[in-house]
Amino acid sequence: MEKLIVFLPLIASIIAGFYGKIIGNKTSQIITSLFVSISAILSVYVFYNVIFNGYTDNIVIAKWITSGLLDVNWSIKIDQLSSVMLVVVTLVSAIVHIYSIGYMSHDPHQPRFMSYLSLFTFAMLVLVTSDNFLQLFFGWEGVGLCSYFLIGFWFKKPTANEAAIKAFIVNRVGDFGFALGIFLIFYTFGTVNYEDVFNQVPKFQENKLIFFGIELNVISLICFLLFIGAMGKSAQIFLHTWLPDAMEGPTPVSALIHAATMVTAGVFLVVRCSPIYEYSPIVLNFITVIGMSTAFFAATIALVQNDIKKIIAYSTCSQLGYMFFATGVGAYNVAMFHLFTHAFFKALLFLGAGSVIHSFHDEQDINKMGGIYKHLPFTYALMVIGTLALTGFPFLSGFYSKDLIIEFAFLKGNSFGYYACSIGIFTAVLTSIYSWRLLFKTFHGEYNNKSQPISNMHDSPIVMLAPLVILAIGSILAGFIFKDLFMGYGSFTNFWEGSIFFLEPLTTDHPPGYILYLTPVLVTISIPFSYYIFLKNKSFINGLVSFNRPIYLLLKNKWYFDELYEILFVKSSKFLGKYFWKKIDGMVIDRFGPDGLSKLFKYFSIKAAKFQSGYIYQYAFVMLIGFSVILTIIIVK
């Protein structure tokens, strides 16, 4: 069964990719959607088995590498953590596959698209079921490669190609750190298998290592390098710039990347490596700072963006920040809880946005929408549910998971926890404001699109709306149903035992009442406030923008990170490349290498050609010279 979960998406990808033209568009869509759906159903069964029967297993498929100390298997590890990820990945992927049947119905390359989606799913499944860091790295690079394929799927569109290259390169920066972390793990522990590494960590917690001339704690250095990889994959601040540009790909790609696969890999990595991170408080504090900074930073940018997909993309970036600072304060299970609930409402919002874009014939600017809630009633209702869940409205899924992150940050009891708690509350308010801004400007107010009449607006076909209903149910109920399971309450007190390590048990204390009620109250108040400033009194926003023009431009230009990187890395790299090309490659290597040799041969060829004059006396002279040379050689010997 476990093998089917992992390999059915790969089989579907091969069939659609290599035989798509033979079997046709519709058959390719059906096969890929069916195989991934079967994988999702089996994943739910495995998850059920893990919850109620305590099922765990490590299925060795084959010996992969055996060389000296390096002994690596290709395995499928089933435990509490991997079973949660299996459900998230396969369920959202199956929904995205089915949704894509309608969304990509007019695309001429449907089999290739479906093949990429299934391959993406397979790579993520390999990642989450690995029992060693090398297999994890294989899946890690696999999702990176598939993201390149999918973001640049419309390869005739220059911006899509640029976005795909940008995502690939930025992730290589993070992956370089991740690879160094794996090398250091093998150097330190002599193995890359999870269990063997985790068991040895306490013995090495005081070991030091000279790194670039600086003496560092080896465990902290490993944690730091692994987290650099997580920062790139999960788009944390400084390595986040690829994420909004990735919206150039088709909307189903955005949903799959942001809700269930690529960006969640970094959070999964940190949680999986909790037996290492628990012995490095300094790196956990660093993760807390990066997480809370990303949550705030991305939320501020989302406030002023006008592209419907980019607003949701920055929302993903912000929510990932919440997950990371949850891991930073040691609440790994709470981070996984938010990852689980986030998958439902973020996929719902992205696919709902796709439904809107589909109705507007690929228009994504919310300023060119408005007044369509009566024309797209189902999409509107579903996006309202997704927005409520994202903002943490009471009793929806985001309410349970996000508020728990804020509470545990406060209960951490140190300055990092208090800062994270404060920023988490403030960011929750910003999240509510930009989320309702998106909804009100898209569905309410005046209709602002001049390219097509409002009478043409209509809801998407059932094949696109039905998957959204499933996600909406998850957005409403997932938090309430699974809160005890993820938190280890009631009969689930030992649920995470063996898959998440806590050096000290999580506190069971309750924060003060104002911490419990402050966020839901502010989130609720922000709904009428957003309605007023974005619909009823637009002059308030216009005046605010005019008064704070520099701040507005800072947020509008995404804190100028792209411009800064353009100066520091892109232009400098181009300058160095041009210099080495002209001065080193051209004037040295080419001059004395291929170009020099070719000129030399050409010179002697021209000289030699002069002997071919056709005059007998010249030929006789050459023969005489040759005979003299041969005779001289013989005599000398």
C-alpha cells in the first residue's frame, strides 16, 4: 500500500509525459487525476491507521548506496509526521489535478502539464517518506526541478521563463547550505540515516569545529546550515524573492506549490530534525527571529499589492513565518498543525482566485475587477470561507492553529517569545486587513473592467468548483476536529512520540486571558474596518497613501529587495562575467588556445601552399632538400 502511495504519481507522470500524444488530453487528465486520487485515499487510510492503531513502519525498497561508511537505503518511512504530510500532499495534489481538468481545458499541452504535476507530487512524497538525509535531498532537489518546469510551463512567455530561472537560482543558494549541512552530518556522525544521527546527537552537543577560522559548536552549525536550506525552499526573508514571481505559472501550480508541496518542505525539515534542533537554543532563537520577521515583512507587502495571486503568495510567505517561529519556540507540533490547516484554506484561496481569473480571461489586477459577487456566487462564498479561515476568525481552522502559535510564543517566557507573540498578533491584524481588501475589491464595489461586459461573468464549471467545496469543508472543520490530535490532548497524549523530539515537555500552562482573546477580537473588528476604508470611504486610503508616500513606495516595491539584489548580485555578476569573458577568456585562453593554434596552423598552411606552384624545378629543389636532410640524419647516426 505504501509503495502505491509513493509510486502511483510517478507512473501517472510517465504515462502522461511519454504517451500523452498517443492517449490524448482527456485520458491523460483522467489517468493522472485517478492515480493521485487513489494515492490520497490510501494516505488517509494510513493516517487513520497511525492515529488509532499506532502503526509505524520503515519499508526498505532497495539498497541505494553502499560505500565505506556510507550505507543508504531507498525507504518509505511511515510515522506520525510522515503520515500527516502524506495526507496533506496527496489530498491537495489530487484536488489540484481535478481542478486542472477545467482550468487548463484550453491549453494545447495538457498531458505535459498533468505529467509535471504528478512528478511534483512524487518528488514531494519521496521527500516526506525518506529515512535518511540523502533520500531527503533527492526529493528536495526533485521538487525544485519540478517547480522550474511548472513555473515556466508557458515557456513562450518571457516573464514565466525569468520567474522559473529565478526560483531555480535562489533555491540553489539555500540548497548549497543544505548540502553543506548533510556533508557535515556525515563527517560528524559517520552516517546520514535519521535514527543513527538522532541517537548520537547528545554525545556531540559540546563538540567544536573550526569553520572559516571560527570555532563553532558542531550541532549549532549543522542546524544553521540545514535551516539555510529551509529558508530557500520555504521562502523566508532574504531568500523569499522567488515566491511572488512564481505566480507567472498557471494557478493550479501556485496552489500546489504554496499549499502542500515545495514551500512546506522547509518546515517539515526543521520538525523532522527536532532531535538535533533541541540541542541548539541559539539556532532556535535565530529561527524565531527569521520567522517573525518574515511574517511581518510579507504581510506589509501584501497590503498594497494589486495582483490577486501575488497577494495570496505573500500571505503564504507570512504564514510560513508563523510556522517557523512556532518551531523556534519549540512548538513543533503546533507548526505542523498550522501547516495542516493552512494547506486547506490556502489551496482554497488560490483555486478560488483561479476561478476568478478564469472568468476574467486571465486578468489578475483586483483594481480591474469589482461588483461580481452576484455573478460568481459559489466562488464568492467559497473565498469568503477561505478568507475567514486564513484570518483566524473564531472557530474556523486557522483560528485554532494560528492562535496556538501566538500562545506558545508567549509561554516561551523569554524575550524572543514575547517579541514573536507581539509581532504575531500585529501580523494577524495585517493579514485580516489585506485579505478583506482582496475580497472587497474583487467582489464588491463598482465593476471596473473595461475589456469585457459584466454580463459575461459567470461561475466556473463544476469540475473546478467541486474540489473547492472539499477544501472549504477542511477550512471550516480541520482545526476543530484535529486540534486534540496535533496538540496531544485527551487520548492522543503520545501521538507524536517517536517522530518529534522535545528536550523539555511543552508547557501546559495557559496564557493570560487578554492573549487568548486579543487576536480574535482584533481580527473580527478588522472586517467592518476594512469594509469602511476599502469600499465606503476610499478617500481615507488615498489620504493615508499621500501622507505616507515613502512608506507606500517601500511596500509597493517589496522593500526594494529585488533592486538591492540586482545591484549586489546580478549587475556585479554580469560585470565580472563580461570582464572574464573579454579579458581572461578572450585575450588569454582564446588568444593562446584555440584561436592561437588555429592562426598558427593557418599560417603554416599558407606557407606550405606556396610550394604547390606547379613548377618542376621547385619540386626538384624540395626533393633535394628532403634528401639532404635524410642523408644528414643517417650520417649523424
